[in-house]
Amino acid sequence: MEKHDRFLEIVFNRIALPTFVIDHNHTIISWNLALENLTAQNHKDMIGTQNQWMTFYASKRPTLADLIVEGGKDNAVSHFYKNKFRKSPLIDDAFEAEDFFPDIGEHGEWLSFTAASIRDNSGNIIGAIETLTNISNEKRNKIALQESEERYKRLSITDNLTGLFNRRFFTDNLTLELERSQRYAQGFTLCLIDLDNFKSMNDNYGHLFGDEILVLFSQLLKQNLRHSDTAYRYGGEEFAIVFPGSTLESASLVAERVRKNLEEYVFNFEGKSVSITGSFGISCKSDYDFNIESIIKRADQALYSAKHNGKNKIEIAEQPSS
């Protein structure tokens, strides 16, 4: 018997997957060499104890193998591994799961693990075996790819200078907003903004100062918006705000706050201090708007009126009657 046990120990230590076995009392009866290398827990310190949890968790809780010994009930497994487990497609009454373990290794490790019951000839559970696989590299590569894709997506819809959404995303988002408003009978408001006399500002003070003004105005713009509002760099010194579910009155209040803050703001750059104003044109989605061009056109006409009537003011477009 001792020779047989020694043979099993040699076999377990030759298994490349970190593996441990517990009996029906949750006592560890095997802790192989691969698991020692993964967790830095020596088998001599683990075998004969019920401390399997200490290797993986900061406070006492059952491992997947412990839950198998307790009957492997779906609700119990779900309680501890919610949205992280599935039934094994290969072994009856076995479960597979994956999770991040911050206390393993220097920086934590992602592990995939499978636990299955060990039964006697009568079918009674007499223990459980759990095998683990280090999937940290795979996970980190996947996360890096997702972050790279998200970064590319952000860059594709963001203006490089100001950090606001760009004109391309403005067109896409305004189209979606129109479709949403038609589906749910919920309006929205559009505001176009043009910085007054910006060309002469560039000519007199240089493009670096002009870029600084665009950046600082973009920050001012974002500070005055609601969480649901979105701001865009529409052109060179032209900006846009989309107000979902907003009336002309509430959008006008925000626009006036932006206009006044801009008027009072002093831009400083390399010893130069200047002030600048903006003109605003606002239009509200109507029942006669079947494309975004009509909404943009009315806001643009209102903006032209603000420019023509003295600048540094807000003009509201008339709603179409037919």
C-alpha cells in the first residue's frame, strides 16, 4: 500500500497542471509539485490541513473543490463564482471557472480551474480534485488588445487638439439622436458656436495662441454641460453641442452660461492677455425634421444671424411650420 501511495505521489508530481485533492472532510491529501511552484506553498505544509483557501483567498471561503465535496449545487457555486463558471462539457458533475487571484505571484495571476468529484464504488462522494491553469498571459494579451481597440476607437472619434468629439462622430451621433427621437417621440436641441474674430486673433497673436484658446474654450465648454450632453469641434473655430431630451429654453440657459463665461474669461499665453467672445445658433428638433441636415441648417442660419446682429449673442431658429 505504501508503495502504491508513493507511486501515486510520483504520478501527481509529474502532472504539469497544478493540482490538489481533498477528501470528504475537506482535508488536503495531495498537493503536487506544479501547485507548489505556482503558489509557493510546500506540500508538507498543506497536506493534512484544510487550508486550501489560504492559497487563493484573503479570508476563509470554499474553493471549487470544497463546493464539489458539499454536493456541487449550482446555487452554491454561483454564489461564490457568479458569472465566472460553467458546467464542464467533458466531465459530469464537474465545474470550470476562472478568476483573478491578487495574492498569487508578484502581481497576481489569472487562473482557470476545474473541480470534479471523486466517488466510491457506490457513487458516494469521497473527495474532489481540482486542477488549475495559469492563463495570465492570455488574459493580459486580451486586455491589452481590448485597450488598444478602445484607444483606437477613441482616437477615431476625437479631435486631436481639443479632446472633444470630432465632426465625423458629430454626424454619426446626431443621426442616432434623430432616430431615437423619432422612435420615442423625444426631442433634442442642437447648438452651433463660432468664436468671434478668431482669424484676426490667429493673425495678430499666432497659431499657437489660437490653439491654446481652442483648448481652453473646449475645457470651459465641457465644464458647463450636463452628463448627457455632448460637445464637438465642428470645424476650425466652430463647435457644437447636442442636448438630448432638452427644450429650447433649457439649452438656451446652458448656452448663455457658456457665452457669459467665455466673455469674462481672460486668455493668457506667453505674456499676452486677450478676451474673446462667441456667437451661438440654436435649433430644436421638429416634427418636420426627417434628416439631420435640416436641423443643422436652421442652427447654422441662427448662428449667421447672431454674427450679423453684432456677435457675442445667442439666436434661436424658428421652428418650421410645414
